[in-house]
Amino acid sequence: MVVSLVSAALWPELVSPSLVGLAINYTLLVPIYLNWVVKFLADMEMYMGSVERVTQYASAPSEDYRLCGYVPPLWPKNGDIKFQKVTLQYDTNREPVIVNLDLHIPAGQKIGICGRTGSGKSSLVMSLFNMVSVSEGKILIDDVDITTIPLKIMRSRLSVIPQDVIMFSGTIRENLDLRGEFSDTDLWECLEIAQMKEVVATQLGGLDGQVREGGENLSCGQRQLLCLARAILHRAALLVMDEATSSLDSVTEQKLLQVAAQAFANRTVITIAHRLSSLLSCDRVLVLDSGRVVEDGSPSQLLAQKLGIFSSMLRAGQDST
């Protein structure tokens, strides 16, 4: 801009006012183009990161599905779980997330697991699905080492309600029974137990009502209850609730916990909860810290320890609310 004005003053016969105006106009457009250059460079860097992750996943070794494994009849029937000196780690170059764990969860017990972030809560339950490597020890379900069970069968026989429920684009029927193994009567029965029968019948268009990708047309509570209905339908002897109520309001949380308690009254339920008050109805509570069990007992026993970790965390949570 300055150059054009100086040129117009020194060589008025060569640089007309119209050319000066044109130069100024283009000069004002330069910052816009520079902004686009910066945006495109940032987008390119982000997309290159995505390509790197895709390449990493594509080159990752496949899981051992153990196709030749043995499955005992009706396994698991009771849901008795034993961790025998188990050490878990995601990689051989990393520190273990669970260290030398000896734990017995009797069949039908309702057990809550809590601890601060990074204490190993989720890793512990993920090991039941063979999603974390067992570097030492054994995990037994109904006295059967889970590493001897074919991977797909093992995971299909256990039920989990995660924090972020996965719902597929399709019908209610397909989201509950993808393989078409159950009758409509069974589907409606599990929806009734999960207290979703009326919602599905009147608001979602019945079993053939459509579910958008990720369950966008459902509330968070409805997605959790449908996931619970899915677990009820498959009659699993073991249910894992991994932070399943952390994104729910207190009313929906109590509804989900009551339904789960009734539907799995005689089965093993492992609950990992962000709100410790939801663990007070459990038979037993474990407190983890740095991959080790530091407190173990009934809620009343742990609350009686005024300086204990569980009672301190519960008081801190109540004070924050």
C-alpha cells in the first residue's frame, strides 16, 4: 500500500489513481488468503495424524481368537470369578496396571469397584474380556481359565454396560438381537423388565422402529436401558457396569440400578461407579490404588473406617455436591 502511494507521487504519469485503488484493494485481501493458508496447513497436519493412526492400527497384530479352544457346556453357569496372582499390563515396556492380584468374587455377589483415576478399575474388568494382557497369573470363571475359551465365544457369554453405549444404525430388534436368535416375545419381555416396553411401543415405533447411528434419537438414559435389555435378553451369568451411570441424572441412575438389581438378582454384577453413593447397595466394595486392592469389605464396614479411603472419597463427593 505504501509502495503504491509513493509510486503515484513520484510517477503520476505512470501510476494512475485507479491503479493505486486496485493495489490497495488487493493488499487488503492478503490477510484473508494468509488465514486460509494457515487453516489448510492446520487441517493437513490433523489429517496426517489420522493417516498415521490408521497406519498404526492397520499394522497392529490381530488378536488370537483361539478358535481351537474348548467351551464347557453352559459356561459360564454361575459367574464365580477368581483372580489368581494376576498382573496386567498393556505393553511389556510399560508399568503394570494391576499387580499380583488375588481376588475371589463368589457367584451371585454384587461387588462395587472404586478408586481414583488411573487406579486400575477399568483395566481390571477389561481383563475379563481379554482386552488387557495377563502377564502373570490366571483368571478363572466357574473354575475355567478364560485363556482356554475361544475369544468370540467368551465375550459373547459375558455382558457389559459401558459408559458410552454403542447403538447401531438399524431397528430396535437388530440392536437387541443382531443374529435373530430370539422371538418377539423374548424381546418384549426383556424390554418390559428394563422398563423400556412402553417407550419402544409408543415413541420409537415398536421393534422395527429405527435407531440412528450412535442412538442419536434416544436419550442417554434410554440408550443405557436398551443396553441393559440386551444384557437381560442374553441371560449372562455375569454383568459388568463400567461407569454406566456417570452421565445420568440421579433419578435415571436409581432407575437403572434398581432394574439391574432385579434382573440380575441371582447373578454376579460388577459395578464401577463415579458416584460412590451408587455402590452403597452392593454386597461388597473394593478400593483400588496403583493397581492394588487397599480396602475390601461391605459398604458399612468401609464407612466405619473414618480415615479410610472409601469413606473419605464418599464425604468429598457429598461435599462437592
